[in-house]
Amino acid sequence: MDGIHDMGGMHGFGKIEPEANEPVFHAAWEARCLALNRAMGAAGAWTIDEARFGIEELPPEVYLSHSYYGKWALRLEHMVVERGFAGADEIAAGHALRPGKALRRRFDLAAVPRSLTRGSFGRPAPAPARFEVGERVRTRNIHPSTHTRLPRYARGRVGVIEALRGCHVFPDTSAIGAGENPQWLYTVQFEGRELWGENADPTLKVSIEAFEPYLEGA
Amino acid sequence: MAQDHDHGGDEEHGSELSEMQLRVRALETVLAEKGYVDPAALDVMIEAFETKIGPHIGARVVAKAWSDPAFKEALIADATQAVQTLGLINRVGDHLIAVENTPTLHNMIVCTLCSCYPWEVLGLPPVWYKSAPYRSRAVSDPRGVLADFGLTLPGETQIRVWDSTAETRFIVLPMRPAGTEGWGEDKLAALVTRDSMIGTGLPKDPKAVG
């Protein structure tokens, strides 16, 4: 979706302000929030793509006015209610009022080690890869109202296939419960000028990780 | 455990802090009572992120690559496999990719869409990495971004920005600083900063570490 989360190339957000000796979390609730989100994902409540779409669905003014883990908390609340894992009345009460819904697995101590390794999203390829390393491609000019991993700044642009990264779960369908629909993934490199025009830094090259349906021959 | 402290200190942040504390506590209670999550398992996960997983792992990887040409070659060929052989973490997630800085090329990592980050080797990302200023400017104005970090590269250096838009994850292999000939891996690892592995910084000056 063409949402506020798709920030590449936007102006006006100001300077970057690194924090010296930054702690891992700035408050205990941030740690609980991170763990709860990851635990529900590990328990099989939703896929990573559905969870990312959950953040993107926050209204832009909410997205911009909340901290990173603040957004995670709102997303978690929204998703557990939307998917029937808990009622808004239960969250308001701060206690379960009804038994839970069946989940693939409970997030318990035995599930922790597995949750500390990133999931594996590689899948067997349904067809040979369409593009080869070195080939020129153009990204498609698409504007789905649902989740996509093709950023706006890199749509309709000509680049070169730099690497083939295997065949992976396709976020665009996985995010909306339409299946894993595995697709080839490529690193596509663009000249800065192709993305930002003639005043771009001439020494700049940018790459995205692009799924095959994002690409056409150029 | 994380300490409650009001980072930033402005009124808006303070109100978010107390509101979020309450909301997250309510969520945890409900989800635990429903039987979905065991709070003790959340404690263990949090402890891992606070004490076990962090940029010290990436620093060991870089120091090894600086010291062992065969390992460096393996790292560039397949970082997932290469890091696995070091035994620093249980298992490395798929598709970790190491990109090498050279005298003519500087790499920088970003996730413009969310917060994708190689956390198995660097830990959780810092706030600035997830912030709008970094995500918006890294792909269009990387030299301006580097200036915010106090870093100026030669005008002719090629800048390569990797936008982490899929489940591939990137780590920058910075250049080994001059003046470190004969240094062991422990001493070298102490030079490797988190930011040097994201591409917004360089390793520490060996003279400053001695």
C-alpha cells in the first residue's frame, strides 16, 4: 500500500540523531511489547507479512506520532482483536473473560530458542527463474492497496539484476492470507540518477530485493 | 532487565510511556490467561536480546574475516554458512549477506519500509535505524546521512545502499584499519563498532584503543 511507512526518498523528517550508549530497550514495556509480538508470531497467530501489514494499516498520523514499540503495541492490540484471539472488552478489563482460541502452538520456554533464529522463507521453486544476473529489468508501476515490498521510489525504474537470492514466500500474497505463492527473489541495482534524477549523487547506487512479479524485461 | 526511564523526557513521551505501560500490561495478562504465551518464556527471550545477542557477535565475525582470508572468502560467498561455523550463535537465519567495503566502495544498509536488520549478528536495531530521518534519506542522500554521523568520505568513493526489502539481511564488512598489523582477533574485534557494520560509521582508530 502507498502508506506513510514507505519512506524512501521523502523529505522533511530532519536530522538523524544517534543516541550514545543507547540501551537495548528504553523502558520495560518496550521489552514486553517486543516479546509479546514475537511470541504471538511464533505461536502461529499470524505470518511476518501479516504482521508488517498490521503496522502499515495504522493511520498515518498514528504511525508518525508513536514510537517504534508504541506502534508494535497498537498493532498487537489490533491484530489480536481482529483475529479473535481476545476481545476488546478483555483488553479493556485487563483480564481474559473467555477461554482462548486454538493456536498452532503455545509460546512456552521450549519455544524460545527457535524464536531467536529468524524464520526460513526459502521455498522450492515452482518454475525456473525468468531473469539472469546482468540482465536489465524494469520494476513494474504497481500500486496495490495491500502489502507490497516494492518501495514507491523504485517503481517503474530500470535496473540490473545483480544476484539471484533463491525462491521465497511472496509477501504480497502472504500478507493478505492468500498463500505463500513462492517467487524468485533478485537483488536489483539502480543508478542513483535513475531513481532521483540528474541532480542525484553520481557516485550513488541503490539496490532493492525484488520479487519476480515486481519485474519485467527492459 | 530494562530500566524504566523516561528517555527524551518531553511531556508527550512521558504520556506515551504510562499509557503504553498499561496497554502492554493488559495485553500480556490477557494473552497469558488465554494460554497463548508463558510470561516466563517472554522473560527468557528478553534476556537473550539484552545480554546475549548484540553487535559483539558481528564484531567477532568481522575480526575473523580480517584475520583469516579463507574465512573472509567464505563469508562473502555465503555469510549464513560462514557465520554458522564460528559457533557464536545457535543457528543463523537464512540469507545473511556480507558486503565488503573497499578503498573505492562504501556500503550502507537500510530498510526503508520497516526495520529489517541483521539482528542475529547485530542485536536489535538502534532507534535511529528505525526512524523516519534515516529511512527516508539513506537511499537518496547517503552522504548527508553520513554527515549526521560525523563521517565524510572522499568525493570519488562509490556509495552503495542496500535496501532490505525482503528476508535477505545485510552486514557490512568494513575495511581493516591501518596500523593493526599483527593484532589478534580479540583486539581487532574491539575496533569494530555497530555503526561500522551498518555502514554509518567506520571502525575505531587503533591509536585510540592502543
